[in-house]
Amino acid sequence: MNQLEMRAVYAQTLIELAEKDDRIVLLEADLMKASGTPVFMNRFPERTFNVGVAEANMIGVAAGLSAGGKIPFADTFGCFASRRAYDQFFISANYARLNVKLTGTDPGISAAYNGGTHMPFEDMGIMRNIPELVVFEPGDPVSLKALVIRCALHQGCTYMRLHRKQAEKIYTDNESFELGKGKVLKDGNDVTLIAVGVIAVAEALKAGKILARNGISAAVIDMHTVKPLDTELVLEYAKKTGAILTCENHQIINGLGSAVAETLSENYPVVMKRAGIYDEFGEVGTQEYLQKRFGMTAKNYVVNVEKLLKKKK
Amino acid sequence: MEITEVKRLEAKALKIRKMTIDAIGYLGVGHIGGALSVVEILTLLYEKHMDVSPTDPRKTVRDKLVMSKGHAGPALYSVLANKGFFPEEWLHTLNAGGTRLPSHCDMNRTPGVDMSTGSLGQGISAAIGIALANRLDGIDKKVYLIIGDGESNEGQIWEGAMAAAHFKLNHLIAFTDYNKMQIDGYVHEIMNVEDLNAKWNAFGWFVQRVNGHDFEDMNMAVERAKKEPYRPSMIILDTIKGKGAFFAERNLANHNMNVSYETAQEACKLLDHPTNRIK
């Protein structure tokens, strides 16, 4: 089976964690069905707290549970987890140095028919501004499971962007992952595509194949953790390939592209381009339509790489 | 409560009030109004009701207090210093660079502070989380929560009000410091919170309303709240903002005001005079 529903993997991983550690608790704000976590509630009803449509309160309660020694996971749509409850997450969880694991589902255009009101294009960016916070977005079901386990073990707050729909496996089941360590999916010499998240990583891999057919050797990296950024890997591939395209299902402002640009400009400037959403609001549509609309396609990545390589010369 | 016990608590509160005025006066500026209005309730809780240990401030099984109106930190610090959580000399480091006593409560800096607060409205949710964690662990301890009247303008207070009743958190005992003033003026003029009793009642809480400077009244209310089998408790404290400091009491500018050390010392001396004792 190569495709798995990400939310099912998320819920199953939480159950496995909770079976081993009674400190694991789950908080919901009336989006349990969307997050796929009713299975967790059925297994651990006493450790599941649904606060209703009240995201600010959910995060504050999670902080309190953490102060009481628990390891709370809380999830809601990314737009609410970030924009709506930012101050609660910032102060009650992060500033208080507690241990809250926040998940924002439906990153970027994956919110599809829910449209612009529900499309977080900026959540990674505003979360990246919180000191010490770990910000990550798994690119497939295997890394999702491994990184959720890592995140439970991490002492401190985390923010995970969760594409909750079906996603193709890009790793084998026994692959190991660390927060803050990117994965080289395909090696190359001419250019590096650094991608994050299910859609961008899948399209970057496709772009890598197209480029290979055109005689361009492209490396592809799954940079699942945007903060702390794996600067060592970024610089290694900047030196090796001399050109970088970042690919993300997020605003180009303050997301993965910005993080990579900051690292390059301060340490080893090479030509680069950020592929992502160019300072726009979201809109409704199928995922296919939205990928084309916002340039989140292998074809667009190839066009960008070709332009980059001209600048490189 | 025995009359001797009332006298003991009054003497303690007098000392803590003076320590608070002195600390803010030493710095020259501070949230004096809302600190002085909670002196009696903090004294009552820490001196009579709370199971806490100055030598082991983070022991797992203990009562906890969330000062949701985090700017009342200086009053809490006086109570904690008096109880031996840290040396009283620390009070003169209030808001100094590198201090362990910042204007707003910080659980990672100050021994005895159970939750970091300062962004209004957030403490109620944290208190709910702590009460839920206690329940999961079978810890039969109380979580005390102090919110402000101006703070009750925040929507999160009412999200928490709904949730605490829904989760039947009878171990959560909250207080509203109803001193009738917020930063920009009187609460009833800026954003009226009345009818507070009816509101908390309607949300499903056990509501009492008492004089927040009277130990006997407050003690009876806390005793009743502790016996409540199902509902969270809200004890509305009628208080006076700036209580006891002649330069601040009932002064609409007292939320965060300048005060010289000489004036602060004069205020403390006045409090010592028997005819000026707080009743």
C-alpha cells in the first residue's frame, strides 16, 4: 500500500504513544472528526478533552495540562491553531516553557473547498517567530509517524503542519528521522530543490525526474523541519550545486524559502528562488486547480530551475 | 474563624500590603492598584488554605494558584517572600534587569509561582488544564484562580467559564477581584461586566459574593466552595483598587502609576497608625 491517509496515521501514532505513556493527552476544538482522532477518544476517553469551538481556550487548557505534568497534543485547522490562538500558544505554552504539541491541519492549499478563510499560508511564518519552538511539516505517512514520535520525546513546544488527506509514501517503513535534520531524497550536482510538506515534496521529486530527462542533475531535499533549520545540509548543497530552489505550500514570506535565504545570505550566497505563494490570499477550488493557480507543480518548479541555472552561469 | 485567627491574618495582610507598597515605591512605578486589591485574598489562601511548601515549591501534590491578572505579581511576591519561598530582599529587585521578580508572573523565574501570566484572559484556561491533570492523576488538590474585573472583558474568560462547568471542575475555585476600575476608567463606563453573579451562575458555576477585604466573609466563602461537589466556584470579591495606599486608593490613575520612595514609605507609616488600620 503506497498511499495512506495522513490523519489516520497521526491518530494511530498518538494511540501508540498513549499506550506507552500515560502522560499523553489529546485536546480538540470540535474538529476531532476532521483530524481523524475519534479513534483516540474511543481508546482513551478520559484522556481526550474536546473544548468545543474555542481554540484559544483549547491551547490554554493544554498549557495547564502540561503544567500539571501531561504531554498534551492539540489539533485544529492550521488557520485557527496559528492565527486565532497565537497569543495563547505564544504566552501560555511557549513563554511559560511548557510542553504543548500543537498540530495545524490543512496547510496551505490543501484546505481546498474551505477556501481562503481556512487556508493557512502564513502559519509556518508566524510560528517560526516564536523563540525555541520546533516547526515541522512531514512530507509522507512514514515521516509523519516517526516525527510525531520524536516530537512527543522533545521537551518543549512544537508546531506541526499536518496534511490530513491521502499521501504517497516516499520512505520505506524503517527509515529513521530526526527533528531538525533534512533528508536527501535524490542527489544531484547542478541545482538543489529544498521542499517541505506533502504537495511540494512530491512535486519537487517529479521535477527532479523531468530535469534529469533534460540533462540537469537536481538534488531534492525533504526539509521537514523548518525550525530549527538544518543549516548544515543547506550549506552543503549550496556549495555542491550552487543553485537552490525552495518549494513550499506556504507564503514565500517567512516560510521555508525565507529560512533558507537567511542562511545562504549570511553564510554562502548562491543563486536561489523561492517557489510558493506570492503574497496572496487563498481561494476555493480542487487541489489540482489550486496547485496550478499557485504554481505548486513540478512543471513550474522546472521552469524556475531553468531560469535559475541561467543566472548561475 | 476564631477572632485570634482573624487578627493574625489581618496583621499578616498589613505586613504584606506594606511590603508591596515598599517594593513598588523602591522601583518608583508599578501596578499598585490591582496588587493592593488582592492582598487579603492572597493572604487568606497562602496563610490558611493552601498546601504549598516553600522548601519544595514544585512538589507534585500541592494546591496551586494561577494569578490570571498577572500584573498583580508584586502582591503575590510579597506573600511568597513572607512565606519563605525566597528572601524578602528580592522584593527590591522588582523589574530590575535580570530580576527573578518581573512585573508579570513568571513560573520559570519565581519560586512558588505556578503559572506564567500577563496576557489577560489566559489564566482561566491554564487553571482548567491544571485541574484536569490533577483529576487524571487522582491528586485531590485545589486550583485557585484570580481574575480581574477588567480582565473579564476578554472572550477567553467566558470560553473557560463554559469549559470548567462542562468538565465539572469542583476543585477549581476562582475569584474575581471586583475593584470596579480598569485602565481607562471605571469598569461600568469602559465595558460593563454586570451582572457578574448572574453571568457566572448562568455558566453553571457556584457563585458567592463577599467583601474582598474581610477575612471572615472570604473564609466562609472558600470553605463553602471547597465543599461544592460538582461545580467550579466563582467568589466575587468586592474590593477597592489601591486599597490602603493613600496616594493610590480610589485614584483612577492607580493601575500603573509612579510613586516616589518617600511617598511609599509615608503610606506604610500611615498604615501603622492604629486609627488608619484597614478594617
